[in-house]
Amino acid sequence: MTSQSALFDTYARVPLTVERGEGCWLHDTDGRTFLDFGSGIAVNGLGHAHPHLISALTEQAGKLWHTSNLYRIPDQERLAERLCAATFADRVFFTNSGVEAVECAIKTARRYFYAKGEPDRVGIITFQGAFHGRTLATIAAGGQAKYLEGFGPKAPGFDQVPFGDMDALEAAITGETAAVLIEPVQGEGGLRPVPDETLRAMRDLCDAHGLLLIFDEIQCGMGRTGRLFAHEHAGIAPDIMATAKALGGGFPVGACLATEEAASGMVPGVHGTTYGGNPLAMAVGNAVLDVMLEDGFLEAVEQKALRLKQGLVSLVDRFPDIFGEVRGKGLMTGLKCVVPNTDVVRALFDGHMLVVPAGDNVIRILPPLIVSDEEISEGLARLEAAARALSTHAGA
């Protein structure tokens, strides 16, 4: 143990204790105020202390917290119907987290082929640089050595191919392959969007080989790219999708969505959850959709993203010794750094702005989707100040 805390020592926490927040701002116990462009790693899509979410949660908290899935939960059925109406899906399974949603997606794909009389079709093809969670199955799916180390044999049934390499993907398909699993925009892997034409080619390839296509939209979904889900930009749909993070706006909730056909193997008794879809989570999830499905909300996200990207491009041009390129899509954006990304994160922290590091020496800039133009300008100003502080060309 390297600290005096009773907690597991699994996080290298920064010296910040947040007391309260509103919108894009956080206030700590030392009286400091921070501009939050990390959103709890893309969770607080509607910012902190959104009044509609507070109202929904407190009203439900005064009525009922938990009954289990032994009984009907009306708001669970309502949220499922609304998600299906807004997406490709016909069926939804609610979870408490993103990783549980991905686990459900994997089980749904494998169970589909089992129910069709092909129990050996269990293989899932994934992509290098992916992050799908921290359970034994999902670290195997992600395939990154740093997450696999020390946890025993890698769970079988997962094969990684280079990111976006369609030839390698096709070559990896065998008679035991069940599905392809991919993030339409890699988050932890460095804010790498899969080109729309590649997603369309994956859809065609899966159809040609009778495979299921699974999208992990835990981070890139729920309005983050200017569409409700990122794959919509490509004009195609998966068979199964995992979502979470901003679905609860900060309250723990996830969901696995599927077509009627893909979900056909998930019959009573084959999967379950004690807390998933509880009345508190469902109240908040419905409140999030109330806001995100309002006319003009997603269009406004696209406009904000354009404004932010223009400012980031300017920073890359003016500070080439600090920033290499703009990455991402929509308000799931960021900068590939020339200097260590941890130096940039620290400089921004010193300037009272929060961002999130990612792989490939990238910083993720993930403001709440309700960010104002003025807050975008303030964020760009703080990024510029950090760049000037780090730059070897102070007069740039």
C-alpha cells in the first residue's frame, strides 16, 4: 500500500476533492473552481447538477428505490421503448455499468449462435487499441497487455486485428467466428474515429459471412459526436450495441441494445442482474432522454463541436512544439501531444481546467454537451495558457 486510505490502491488520484458542481464547473474543498472538460470521462453529458435530472432522481427517491427484476418496472419498460424508437434496436437489457453492457453484448452474440444450433461459434474479433472494460472477458476483448498482466490466462475466444484493417479482419474470420466488436470512435485508444466507409464495409463483411456486428458506444454514444449514437454518421446500424456513461448523466446505468433477431437467444434464465434497470436509474435515464431528444439539442452539439475544433486547430498551428494534431469527432475531441500528455494535463490542472489523458499521447477534451460558447472560449484560452507555459517558443 502506498497510501493511508482503506481503499484499494488502484488509482493514482490527483490532489482534488470536489465538493459541488454546476454545469461545466466544479468547486473543491479548498475554494478553487475548475472548468470541467473531462465530464467524469464522458459521463456528465448534461453537466453537473442538471435541474431536470435532480428533479427526476429526487422524486423517484421519495417513492421507490429497488424491487429487483422479479417484478415489472414501468420506467424500465418506458426507457427501453424510447431507446428502441430512437435507434435500430428492438430489445434492451439494462445494466449498472458500461462493462456489464459489453459483457451482455458478448453473451447475446454467443447465445444467438448457440440457439441456432452452432454452439462452436463463439469467436469475437476486436481491434488493437480498443478498450471494452476491466472484467476478465473485456480485458481479453481489448487485448492490451497492461490490462491483462497478472490476471491469469487470457479468456479465450477473442482475436485482435490492426485498427481499421479490413483485409486483416476478413482474414481473421473462421467457422467459429460469431461477431465483430468495435468502438466507432476509440476513446482510451487515442480518440481514433473509424472512417464511415470502414464501418460500412464492416457491416457488409458481417452480412456476407453471417456475423453479428457489435458496437461499443459506451463513450462515443449518447450525443457525444452530435448524433445520438456515433455509428449514425455512417448510415448503418449494428446488430447489438452497448451504451452507458452519459445515459445516466452521472448515475450508474448501462444498456445493451439489440435487434429482435440478435436477441432471440436471450430467453428467461440465461442472463440477469440484481440492480440493473432499478427505478432510480430508470428515472434518471428517462430524464436524460427528455433533454437529449429535444428538438435542436444534437444539432447544437454539432455546432459547439465545430467551434471547439476550429480553436483546437489554431492551437496546433501556433504551438507545434506542444500539439501535433486534433483528434476525435464531435465533442469527443482532443489533441495528440508532442510533449508528454501528462505534462499538458498537469499544466491545465494548474490553470484550473480538467481534461482526461488517453493512449497514443493524447489528451481528451470532453466538455458537457450543454457547454456554452463562452465556456468553449474560456477552455481554449486555458489551453493556450497551458501551451504557452510549456512551449519552448514562449513568443509563439
